Amino acid sequence: MIGYAEGKVQKKKPGVIVLNVNGVGYVLNCPADLARRFEVGDDAAFHVEMKTTENSSILYGFETEQDQELFVQLNKVQAVGGKSALSVLSALGFVGFCNAVVDNDEGLVCQAEGVGKKTAARIIADLKSFAEEHAQPALPNGVDAARVRGVEKAVVAALTQMGFNKKDSETAFGAVVENHMAQDDLVAGSMVKSCLRELGGQPSAS
């Protein structure tokens, strides 16, 4: 089931939000970084996916339709269930995942909790076409897209360690990358400084 739900955060714990919608509490399993953004009492809205098994129905909440679609695609891969799919989203984010698959970076996919090399290889093989449609496009001026993605990994990792969430960090990187297009300017340190200016210099609430 695909839907959209708006309400107030009634309870939260790592990776789980209880969303009160018109007096009814819905337990939503979410990517870890998304759940961390909310506090009890916050207004919130989620794209919702439901997985039904023989014994239960489980709801999953996502910030964007892209994240929801990636979750659906991951669940089509053999041996990847809801928990592993959320782990991939939490570890890599949508763009990070697509770029990792295009780069055949099994090690990066394996950073997701519960995903081993065999499963990572299967994910890359099965979702290659999907990832190629959504990965960052080729960059102008002869800059190697794979190199840019490598720098992005380092920059986003540094920013998240400072307290910024992964999606905001990726967005900031995308906003400033065109100012660092020369090959000799693709340096993580200078990119971090530019991203900090883009982000306003203050970490978002976690």
C-alpha cells in the first residue's frame, strides 16, 4: 500500500516514529537519520509503505517518494527485507546508494547494517538499471564523475560527524560542487568549508 500521512509525533525511538493521525497512532519504521530529526509533539508528514506478511502488517515511513521507491526496489532483491532496506537508506541515502551501485562499490553498500558482500553484489546486479537512472549525471569540463562521488563520500562523512544530517549534507554538496569543478579544486577540505557556508555553519537538530 502506498499513501501519505500527516500528524504529530506521539512517540519515538531509534528508527521508529509513532505518528498520531486524527487520534490514531501509526507505528512507522523509518530510516534512522529521518527518525532522529523529530521530537515528540512535532508536526510530521511521511510517505507510507505497508508490507504484509502471513502474521503481520508493518508500516514504513519515508521523507520523499524517491526514498520510498528505493525501499520498494530493494525489497524486490532476493534476501533483502524491510529491515535491510531501511539500513541501506540510513547508511547511504538515495543519491549515495545510486552512485555506489553505478560505481560497483560493494564496500560502500556493505556499510549498511546486516548487508554482507554477497547481498551487496546481488543488490548492485539487480538495481544497476534503476541506479543509473538516478545517479548524478556526467559532469562538465572533463571532470571525472567517479572522483566527484569519492570526494562527496568524504565530505558528507565529515559533515555528519559535525552533526548535520546526511540529506542536508548531500544537498549542500550538490549546491557547491559547480564552484569546485577544476580537477585540482576537488579537495575534501575546501569542499567541507564551502558546504558549511551553504549550511549556515550550524548543525541541524538531531
